[in-house]
Amino acid sequence: AYHEAGHALCSELLPSVERVHRISIIPRGQALGYTLNLPEEDRYLKTKEELLDYMVVLLGGRVTEHLIFGEITTGASDDLRKVHEISRSMVTEYGMGTELMSKQVPTDDYSMSDSTRRQVDEEQQYLTDLAHRRALKMVSENRPLLDALARTLLENEVLEREDIQRVVTEYRDGGGGG
């Protein structure tokens, strides 16, 4: 419940991320739970900030596990895979790194130098570390809302958009955040 609440919390607090429409802690297939974000509109282009925000959301579950339980589980493996893919694409395909901004860097190019490979890895690490720090700060600073989301999810097992909005509104109106 806390893992999924961490994803939902970050989604709710980042305006560039799609709203959460459903959270479930009922296991389905390999997943122990899920958080479903649906776009409000069809969009094909994403900015660097939007991609960073999405990585924050993906890392929100893992960060929450560590903050609440002092441990990290294997439950975040799919989230980590997605963060890796996004950050790799940001550096190698979209020119959204800090140094490698003016060209694509095909990582499967056998002629790429070790120095360039190292630079890709460093820039990718920089982006993922940035998203991790932002997720940790967001979850830590909004612990009461995180607890409220997790508690409500434990009670109901599934939360729809209206339920999530109610919890967030009660938290904000109750003086718990802002």
C-alpha cells in the first residue's frame, strides 16, 4: 500500500504528470499492485521536465518503501527498468543531458569511444539521481498525506480518482499540507 501510495503522492503533487485514476493493492499477475495514470489529452511530445517528473513518480514507490520500512524490496524492479529506459533515451536519443545535447548517441554503435560511453553513463546517473532526490524530498515533506493515502488504500484495496481526490482535499483542508 505504501509503495503505491508513494507513486500516487508524487503524481498528485507534480502538475506535469497525468492524474492518478486508480490505485490497487490487489495482486494481478506479477504485480502486487498498480497505480494507473491516464492522460487528460493526447500528447506526443514531452519536455525534459516532464520526463524528469515521470521518473520522480516511478521512483516514488521505492523511495517510500525505504523511508517507511528502512528496506528496499524487489517490488520496484519494473519501475527501475522504466527509469533506466527513460534516462537512457533522454541522454542518447533526445539530447537532454548536461553535456551531450547536440547529437544522438547510438549506444549500440561499436565505434563509440569508451569516453563517450562513460559520459552517457554519467549523465544518465545524474538524471536518475536528481529524480531520486526529488522523490525523497517530496515523500518526506508530505508524510501525512502519504500516510492518509496508504491507510485509505489498505482499508479499501482499490481507490478510484474520486477517492484519491477526496483524500488529497481532506489533507489540504485539514491543514496537513500546501
